[in-house]
Amino acid sequence: MKNFYISNRERLAQLMDDNSAAILLSGGEVTKTGDENYPFTPSCNFLYLTGIAQPGVILLLAKQGGEVSQTLFIPPFDEEQARWTGAVMLPDEAKVVSGIDDIKYDYKFYDILAGVLFGKRIQSVWLDLENRTFFRNSGENDLADMIKRGYPHIGIKNLYNVLADMRRTKQPHELEKIRRAAEITGMGIEAMLKNVHPGMREYALEAYFDFALKTNGVKEHAFKSIVASGKNAAVLHYSDNSDVIADNSLVLCDVGARWEYYCGDVTRTFPANGHFSDRQRLLYNTVLEGQRRVMSAIRPGVPFKSLNETLLKYYETALADIGLIDTAEQVKKYYWHGVSHMLGIETHDAGRHNEGLLEPGMVLTVEPGLYIAEEGIGIRIEDDVVVTENGCSVLSDGIPKTVEEIESAMNG
């Protein structure tokens, strides 16, 4: 793994201008209440370059004359704090994980940064400035303001899009982690299939998924689980998970395990009583055929946004054939989201994928849906796939998906 992070930094260094520096922060802990913090999740870009998942760590790269210096700043060991919350990573441990030899304590960062900016004649500083939210109070923004005030001649550049492009295609060991995340996600789904019954609460069904993850070594979910029965399944991101599951209803479960910081994201929809009605079967197979068509369209060179267009074109005919719509414009009443998103360290992984073409090594979801609120029905079927040289390969294969497979798993 160390070589993976070393390679990522080398790739980034090649993209950096001469006489430039790059600074990345792992992020800080957020206080929940009193002496308790929210669970810490490191910056994904920082993790991608260092492998370190601890708060308060800083990476500094500086390029001059084609050579790149690398320094990692870590919090110092605090014996008293260690007795309460455990020890922080020590310098030798940081070297082993990241492959960076120059490890210093964080209280030296600003003095060393000042020396680098002046001594190496730095003309620009790259910062990880994610721009999905206009107002964002972050350490990176504070650092940018500080550099502008102290060194007004130095330009600030955004590293986020550069790293998003680097992360877009996955390396073999990344694919294995996503496959493992999907595999454990499937174990949780099968546990729900075997234990669901009318009259139970959605959160009770969710507990079977959680138990399967914990017993297979998963420390955290990829995202907040959606366990939506009946009309709740027609709400795209329903996550209250508190209603009673009614007989004859469908249950939509959009769930994911996170394995060594890589995400699985799988959705299955199944009948609460173990048997699809004729109407449910018809609608379910309509969505399943839509997923098959989208997967068949995936190959290198295909525009990402065309995948959703493939599904919409199919729905125009399929939904009319089953009497759900009269005109193509009515499709959006029953399906209104995209059929795919990138997947990786983040569930909705970094990158402006809607503007690009598919490439081998890209990992994406395929998740057609159909939501008929007036019938209390929501159906979504989602799998994780990797683009190959000739098409795509399903990373979440083996999880019951056809009507027959689902009914067999529920009644076996």
C-alpha cells in the first residue's frame, strides 16, 4: 500500500508547476457535545496521497528545479491525552504508512512553510479547495487567506479538480477494496432478505444489515442506510427508517459498506411477504430490463451522460406499454434522478463525470428506478460496475436480483 501513496504523490508532482507548493490537510475533529467528538473521517484527497487517517496531519510538497520535497507534519505525542483517547501516530509509523521520510511535528509547520515559500521562490500554492459549496469555512480557506495576506505575490491554485481527475480511474487494489465492500454489502442484504416480515419496523430490518457488516469487520457505512417500505420508497433519500412494514408492500434498501475507506453502494427491492404480486413483478422486471440496457451501453469512449439518456429512451416505450404513461414527457413523473454516479473513496466519488467519456478503470453505479407514489411503490435496482476494455464488469455480482433469485433467497 505504501507504494500506492508514493506513486500518487509522484503523479501529482509531475502535474505541479516548478516553483510551486502543495498543501493538504487531513482535517480536524468536530465536537459533538461536552468531551465527545463526531466520528472522524479524513479528507479523501489527503488519504489518497498519504494513507493516513488521523486528524491534524498536514502534507507539504514543494517543487523546485524539477525536484520535489515532501514533509509530513503530525501532532506530537501527548501522554495525558493518550490515557484518555489513545496515542496519536508516531513518526516511525507515519513513515511506514505514507512512505515519507521527512516527518515533523505540527507546531513547526508555519515556520517551515515560511522558509519554503521564501527560500524556494514559490510562485503558486496548490490547495484542496472543493467548490461544491459556495460558503465553506475550512482550514484550506483559512490557509489561503493567510498566504494571500503574508505573500500577496503568490497565486493560489485549486488542487481539487487535479486530484479528482487522478482518482477517476481505479487501480487494481482499489477495485479489490470496492469489490470487498460490495461483497459485504451483499451479505447484509441477504440477511435482510432472510429476516424481513410484515409488521416489523424498518429500523429492525436495518439492524440485520448492520449486524452483518459488524461481524465481517466493517467499521463504518458508506452512507446512511435507506430502508424504505411502501410509499416511503417513492422518496429518493428517505432515511428515517421508522415505519411499520406492511404486508403486500415492497421494501427498497439502498445500503453500502465501507471497506478500508472504499465504498460499496447497492440497492435491492423485495416483497415484505416473500412473494411479488403480478403488478409488482411487472414493474420490477421493467426496471431490471432498464438496468440491463444501461449496462450493455457501458464501454470506453461513451459519454457518461448518455447512460441516463439510454434509460429514458427505454422508459418512453416500456412505461407506455404497461399503461403508466401516455407521452414521453410523463416519464419524469416516475423517474427523475440520474442512473449513475462515480464510486470510490466517496460514495459519490470526485470528478466532473457528467462532462466526460467513460474510460477503463472507472467505477460507477447503475441504478434505474421507478417511483409510483399513487400506488405506494418505489423500485430501485443498483449495482457497482467497473468499465473494462470492451464493456463493464459487475463488482457487486452474486447478490440476489431477479424475481426468482429474490423469492428463493427469502423462502429458502
